[in-house]
Amino acid sequence: MAMMVTTRLLRRGLELFAGISALGFVGLLLYGNNLSLFLQAMVSLRWEWALLGVGSAPTPFLAVSVSVSLLLLISGAFVFRRMEREFADVV
């Protein structure tokens, strides 16, 4: 049984768990206690591109993902440049 559990399977399970947790948290923030409205919004989305790997992501999802990634990359580079002076001498 242990041979069937690979690092790829564990990583995929962690990604799925993190995605479901994030979706639930955002749903709680946006919809509050209106579970039926939240479920209706989730069903109206097309999820086969994320779950099965067929097709491509909708353009708004892709645009938000790319813009957040670029924002984190640029802000991380600035923070690293500023902090580099302090910890480079310590190491």
C-alpha cells in the first residue's frame, strides 16, 4: 500500500485540499451564510479545465492568476533587495 502513495500523489492531494479550503474561505467571505447561493455560483462555473486537465482556463481566471503572480514576484524582488544588505553579512 505504501508503494502506491507517491510524492506526486501527495502533492496533488495537497493542492486539491488547499484549493477546496481557499474556495470555502472565499465563499464564506463573499456569500456569508447563504449556502444555496454559493453552491449555485460554484455549479455555474466550468471546472473541467482544473479537475480533468481538458480545455483551457477561462480568460478572467488566467488574468487574475498572472497579475497576482507578477505582483508577488515584483514585490518579493523589492523586499529581497532591501533585506539583502542586512542578512548577507550575517551568513
